[in-house]
Amino acid sequence: MGAYDHSKREILESCRWLAENGYLGRKTAGGNISVRATDEQTVAITPSGKSYLDLTLDDICVIDFNYHQLEGSLPPSIEAAMHIGVYTHRSDVTAVVHTHQPYASVFSIINKPIPALFDEIIVEIGGMVEIVPYAFSGSAELVQNVVRRLDNNCHCYIIQNHGALCLGANMNRAVKNTELLENVARIYYYGLISGQQITTLPDAAIGHFSDMRKLRFR
């Protein structure tokens, strides 16, 4: 068993679940997933250009923080620098999931953040799902745009005209946050198209659940 096989298996299992449940394409290769390896200076990440349901353990790439490829026969995702940017600036994060999931992507094209709507969302994700400004996929500008948003310590972001970026203390939490984001994005979307007034949580509730979140993730 290789030193990175556990991380690779986590990615394979998560890719399959996300693809089968509509967060990633079943035949397309949009989006990418990574996990910080146990030595904290390497990352296992999905390769570029291969459908998620066809991935094997040997396809998963392992790179260090200087972008040297240690394992994998295919090139790593072009968004690898974005993932490493997250890990470099957020020590609490060990897994990153980037998808083009439908409802969160709606908010990426209308450039609208998702406010505090439910208690659970504040505790798990944070008080506001912010918009990361657009830049070319794989560009240094996109990495910097993402990094500039990370100091709010939230676990989900929407990349303008691109998709969703979800983080977690482990792979299970990153995938859970991906699902939570899509759920709240769907509800918010239907609330907006109803034409009725949207009620956000009162300030006292936001403060209470934000404090609870700080205790949980400190």
C-alpha cells in the first residue's frame, strides 16, 4: 500500500458520490477535488480531463506545494494552484471540493452572495457565502481572488461565472458542505423567483450561531 493511497481512495469515493448525485458530471470532467496528505506539504488531487466515474487509484495525482508531481500518470487539475492556495492560507482545511453544481452556479452568474438563512448553514458554512470575482480557470489571478476571501473563515464560496468552492476539516465535511450549499442555494433560488420578501436570520441569531461556530472550529 502506497503512502498516499488512503487520500486517493477518499478522493475516488467522493468523486463517485458527487458525480452520481449531480454535483459533478458523470461523463464530463468539470470541477476538481483534493485532500491534503498527512505530511501537510503534499496534495492528492483529481487529474485533468478524465471523467470522474472512470477514475482509478493510479489516476489520482499527488503533488507537493511546489507543484512537483510525485504520483499519477495524468497531469493534475489545472486548478491545482487554487487548492494549494487554500491549504497555504487556511490551516483548518484538509479537503477542497470545486464543482459546477447547478443551483450554486446560478448565483455565480447573477453575482449574488447567499446570506444567512438557516441556523445550520451558519454553524457549518458561515454567515455569508461570498462571491469570488471571476478570473480565468487555472490563472494566478483566480488563486489570488480566492485567497482574498479566505480570511472570513467560511467553508463555502461561489466563484463568479464558474461554480462552487467548498472546504472542510476532512473530506467528509467538505462533501457535506457541498451538499449543504446546494440545498440552501436551491431554497434561496426558489424564494427569489417567488417574488416574495426573503427573510434572513435576525442579528441576534447570527451572532449566537456565529459564536457557536467559533467554538466548534477553533
